[in-house]
Amino acid sequence: MLCLHLHNDLECLTRLQAAFAAWAETVGLDRDESLLMQVVLEEVVGNIIRYAYPVGQTGPVSVQIEQQPGELLIRVCDAGIPFNPTQQPPPDLDSALEDRQIGGLGWHLVRSLVDAIEYQRCGGENVLCLRKRWLGGNQ
Amino acid sequence: MTSQIERAGDFCAFILSGRIEPADADQLQAQVNAQCDDAVKWLLFDLAGVDYIGSVGLRVFVSAAKRARANGGEARLSGLSGAVKHVFEITQVNKLLHTFPTRFDAMKNFPPPPDPVIQPN
């Protein structure tokens, strides 16, 4: 299991991704799967770091990643403003270049790269659980 | 991320490698803007050496495609593979730029030859 207690600083995201890459290698996740889960971590944790807390306020972000039978489970908690990412509208991917929004792709990536997303507001915390089917590994 | 920039007239190639992290995306966006502000309208991004990109990085390519189009030109992508190719495909950003397997494929007829000058009789 990988467990990190971080705070809302983008340096922490770099640290998290490096720790995840090393952990993924030990459990036998292949390189592309590891890189795609790093994208998920960038979107989820990067969003918390940028938006969960008022500007200038330091707040906690904890990330727990574990290998469970048939899946990877990523649990991310923060004590910032309530935010339910499962309610984010999907981007319009069919619009012409002139009309295409430049941003808004992050949650679409997360939804596409994991198999289940569960959100709870619990005891003043946002608790997000992401599940990714995975049958391989060194278990 | 490292970027090698090759400029010739109104054409500019960005040969990128490494990971395009959010901070790299800001730097790359500034480089692209500087070229587009300086009359570049034909852009080529070779990502053969890139192994990681997230949504912040993707924004640069959506924005670059818009800038090239606004300048009367076009933006092309080459060398997508592995996780990077998957991220472009999921978000369909690869459909906003013309995409080629290699930089050499992308360079064929690019930038396009100028329209022939019609000589008056």
C-alpha cells in the first residue's frame, strides 16, 4: 500500500507521482498503465491543490493507493470546500476547433481512465474513491 | 520536458521530449504564443520523445491549433505513442490537429508550397 499525507502545494504532486511510479513498479503495473494512473493523480490531486482551499491557506491532501483483488483502489481525501467531481458535466468533444473549449478535459480523462468513481462528503472532508480494474501484478 | 524549436519563415517545429507536466505546459504555451505573435502560422509538434501528458498539457495543443488557424495556417502533431497517444485519443485532441506517425510524414508538403503567381499576359 502507498499512503502519503500531503498538502496543497504543486511540489507535492511531483512527489506523489514519483512515489506512485516507484510503487507501481514494485507491484508489477506496466509502464503505460502506470503513466495513465499518474495522469489520474495529476487531475484529481492537482485540482484539489489548485481549488480546494482559499488562496494562501494551507490544507491537507491524503492519498492512499492499494492493490485489491482484481483492482487498484485510489482514495483521496481533503478538507477543502465540498466538491463532487461525479457531477461535473462532460466536455463537448465534437465541437469544431473554433468552438472547442481549451480546458475542461481533466475530469473527462479521469472518468475514462478508471472504472468507478465514488464521492462522499464525510466529516467535513471530500472523500473520493477511484477503482481501476487490474488483473496483473506481483501479488 | 525539453523543447527544441526550429523556425523557418512562418513555419515552426517544436521537438519535445520527456514529461509535459503542468509547469512545462505553461512554458510551452509561452513559447508557442511567442512564435504565433511573430507571424508563425504553420506549427509542427513532434512528441515522439514525450511519454507523459495530462489535461494541462493538452490545453497547449488545443490553443496552438486555434492560433495557427487564426493566423491562416495549420498545426500538425507527430510521434504519438503509448500513454500519450491514449490521452490524445480519449480527449479527441488528436482530431483537432492533423496527426502523423512520424515527423517526416508530417513534413510532407508542410508548410504547403505557396500559391503559384499568375503572370499577367
